[in-house]
Amino acid sequence: MHQTKPDKATLALADGTVVHGHAIGHRGTTGGELCFNTSMTGYQEIFTDPSYHGQLMMMTYPHIGNYGVSSRDDEARKVMISGLIVRAFSHHYSNTMADGDLESYLKRNRIVGITGIDTRKLVRHIREKGVLNAVISSETDNADELVAKAKEWPSMVGLELASKVTRNEPQTYKPADFEDLFPQISQSADPVVPVDDFTGEPMLPGTDITPTGSSDTGQPAGHPAGQQSTGQQSTGQQSTGQQPLLKIAALDYGIKQNIINSFLKRGCKLRVFPAKTDFGTIMEWQPDAFFFSNGPGDPNPMDYALETVAKAKETGKPMFGICLGHQLMAMSEGMEVMKMFVGHRGANQPVKNLQRGRVEITTQNHGFAVDPDTVSDEIAEITHRNLNDGTLEGLAFKRFNGFSVQYHPEASPGPHDSSYLFDEFVSRIRAHKVDNARP
């Protein structure tokens, strides 16, 4: 069988490094901050994570594309990376659940890529030199021209990108949406076990954190029999009857679909607001709590988001932040966020929960981090640390009702060691509602 000779492609870094390979995806030229991800699976979820908007993604796992793509695995409405670098690209896939092949997927989304690269060598180079901008081209192999273009590419420092990936208008999600999309998960999911807000430990079976007669169990109508999706034990549900759902206002700085799913699976109603929504508009929905999402870019120029965080704190309602949201909550208390030398991106980052004294394997995606030297004991407690380099990974705030983590507890496809944080947030919302319902 005659095989077409593959098109050439070139990768040029801002420090003058140039490597050659073969073109994949859309033919063209693209650039961005060159980062690498150490995950062995989940390439589609990575490509569609809004936190990667405008970045070149290099996968360290050698075989990419071997299980195809599936629409249900998208974390956003489109591919967010600006380009792709892999060692060995698979044009054919073996997966009966796939919708199609990765090559067609990349072309459809106009993503320029390169394969045949020694990714191990390139990763070592980045780890020694630090983060660099780069350019991929399947249009020209002129090294001087491409290196110059890489040098001119805008730095991620000072770059506000959340407004580029947020939605255009508010959208409301309810538990039934999750059940319709993922009935097999809804029917088979294990009951959510409530956790104590102060110790972080699972509560004993039969414990009811909502007094009899309270107006808040959050059990959605039509929920599958036997599934406790809200953290409320069956004794409390039987004694209090059908009650309104918990309402969480989520600020979309690049929110991932599985974050939305994680709240819906726990029986919460979610209204996702565009990044620059006026706080008065958010409060018109009368939320019970606030969630600040992940997202791309540098949080330092996001004055509009810091204003929203400040006003949310004034309400006294529970707050939870992930990744960029974590950084914004920290900045609102006077802490500083710094650019990392390399960053954390992968599904195998060990983090120690300092409150529980246990280690969690986590998925991470961030190039900025909260400076631990700017955290004071009066303002917050450091709850999580990265065991590889000591990076601050979690905070429990003392001057308002909130906590946050740098990593991704909703990780899809995994690991799921940290999913308890969603249960903890739900328990905190319930406790707040009970306290405020007392005469």
C-alpha cells in the first residue's frame, strides 16, 4: 500500500533551541508557553481544559491518540491548547467507545501539532532552563524566523486570560442534568459520606447534621432511589422530607465540566456566571455559597475578580476555590502569587494533607502559586503541601468562611483521592444554613 510522505514540522524555542519532526493536526503556525504534562491517560481532557488556553502542550507519555476521542470527555466546548507536541502520534485507535480519531479532532479544532520529538530530552531542557515560549510551524522550517517569533510571543506573566474562556451568559445546572448525561454513574455511584468540617473525618453512619424540622436537606426530586448525593444521611432525609436544593454560585474563570458534574452528583444546584458578572446580579439568584473556578493566565491583573471575592466574603457565606480561584482568594487576603520556574502539570503529584496527616495523589495544572512567605497565621492555615517541592497547595482561611486548593479534586479521569473536598464544602454550606436558621 502506498503511504503519503508525512509533512514536516518544526518546533523552535525562545532560547534558540530548534527541533524537527512531522506535522499532525492542522497545518499552520502557532505559539505559546511551552509546558509539559506527565499524565499517562486523559489527553482529551487535558486539551480541553480552559486552564491551558494559549499554551503549547507537550505530552511526556509517548503514545498519544491510541484510544481516540469521545465527546463526553471534553472539559469545555472547544480545544483550549494552542498546539501539541508528542513523541509518537497514533493515527489509528482501538476503543469501541470512541467517536473518532485524534487527528481528525485536531484538524476540526484547527490545532497545529508536531510528532517525532524526543520529549524526554526536551522536558529535561525545560526543567533546567525554566518555562520558555515556543512556536510550532508546518508552514516553514526557517529556524531564525521561528526563534524570533517565539521570542516575540507574549509572556504569560501579566496576561489576563480568564475573560477569554468564560461563558457569555449565566447558565443553571441541576442534579437531573447530570443524571440525564451520565445515568450509569448516577445509578451506581456510592453514597457521599458527610465529613466533619473541623476534623475532615467521615461522620458516623446515621449522623444527622441537619436538625429535625430544618428546611434544608437538598435531596433533589426524582433522584435515584437509595442514592444520597448531598452528604445527608438517610435518617435526616426521612425525618425532614423533601426540601430545596443547595444553591451554589460558580464564577467561571475557565470552569471544567467535571467540576460542574462533581457538584451535581452531590445534589447541588449550580448557576455558573461569566467572569465579569456584577455581584448584584449574582446575589439576585440568592445563592447559599460561592465557588471560584480554575482558569488560565496570571491572576495578578484580575482586579474585577478580586472585587467579586471581596464582596462574597462580606456575605459570610461559605466559599471554595480551585486553582486560579484559590489564588484569587489568597490575594484577597493580601497574599502574593508568583510565577513558578516550571509549574505542575500531571496526574501524579503527591500532596500531603497537613490536617489529616495523609498523602493524596493529585492532578495539577498551574504555572503560578501562592507565595508561602506571604501567609500569616492570623489570616490562614496552610492545609496542603506538595511533597515534590514544598509548594503551597491548600489554605483554610480564618477571617472568612472559606477554603481553597491549588490542585484539581475533580480530576477526570483521575485520581480521585481529593474528591472529599466537594463533600466538605457541601457539609460547610449545610452547617452555615443551620446556624443562620436558628432564632
